[in-house]
Amino acid sequence: MTYNDLRHFADSWGLVFMGLTFLGLIGWTFLPGARDRHKSAATMIFDEAGDSHTTGEFHKERDDVRE
């Protein structure tokens, strides 16, 4: 396999792979149920007592698992 063959492969399939990865990561942020986690992450710096780990539905489920 020559350099030109590798370059052609990277130009075609590499671009497809990077495009699908990008779309997958963007789509992942809009999954149902992610709203609580994103809201918790966005507002955790405003928690006064440092109780950011107990806000949001995601964290309530984690606390139930620990017990």
C-alpha cells in the first residue's frame, strides 16, 4: 500500500467516520432524559452548600443505588 492509497482512504472514509462521530456526539446531548443532567451541570456553581451532587433526577437515582 502506497502513501497515495492511504491518503485516498483517509480522504474518503476518514471524513465519513469523523462526520458520523460528530453527528453521534451532537445527537447524544439531545437524548430524552438528559435535560436534568444538563440543567444540574449548568447550575451547580450556584449551589451555596456544595450540594450540587444531590440535584437533578440523575443524581437521585445514583443516591438510591448507593444505599
